[in-house]
Amino acid sequence: MADNGEQSAPIMAGSDDATNEQKITGILAQTRQDHSGQSLAIVLHNLRERFEQADVEVDDITLAKLAHEISEK
């Protein structure tokens, strides 16, 4: 866990075995938990970083759409 209270690495052994769909679902759930209602720039930055860390490719249009949905809550 990062110093600011955000989860920055998988908690459980075997979490690296997830499919891309499972990784995306998990990343979105965690980002909603951590950043719901925050600015679009913050959410976009964190989503991009988490997808890169998980080695999941998401195009910029989809990334922006997801960030917008999370930042509006």
C-alpha cells in the first residue's frame, strides 16, 4: 500500500493470474473506491497508471470515458 493510503500492488498471491477482463473490472472498482467524485484529471491519471501497472492496454477514448464516469459520481 502506498503512503497516501492507496493500494499500489496486488494484495493476494495469484492476483497476477487474472484475465484482462478481471483486471479491468478490479481496476475500475478500486479506482471508484479511491477517487469517486474527484477531478477528471486525477481520475484519468490514476486509471492510466493502474492500467499500465497491470499491463492492460486501454485506448485513450475508452480511458477518458471511464475516467469521466468515475469523476462524476
